[in-house]
Amino acid sequence: MRTAKQETFIEQYCLHGNAAKAAATAGYAHPKQRGHELKNQFETQIEERTKKMIMDCVCLLYTSPSPRD
């Protein structure tokens, strides 16, 4: 089970790919060091979340009405 801070880190890292920034946003002290550690610790979860975010975007592209409609 992940903490709310860890979930925030994973979400933020997936959004912009910067571990230090994601750790700082999640509220960790020493974000540069902690971001690197968290990125390695949650590598699988980050990969899964990134894939899900990409799939959600692709689905939106195919289900949204065309601007010309």
C-alpha cells in the first residue's frame, strides 16, 4: 500500500518526468535525493501509470467529436 505522498510523487513524475520536482510537489524534504530514490522504488508503477495515461489520451482522441462536426 502506497502513501498519499507516494501516489502524488508517481502522478507528478508521470506528468512531467522530473523526479526532483515531483518529490518537491509531493512534500518530501531533500527532493533531489528523495526523487531519485522514489523513481527507482516505484519504477514499475510509474511505467504502468504512464501507459494508462497515454491510453486515456488515445481513447479521448478517438471518442471526442471532430472540431469540424
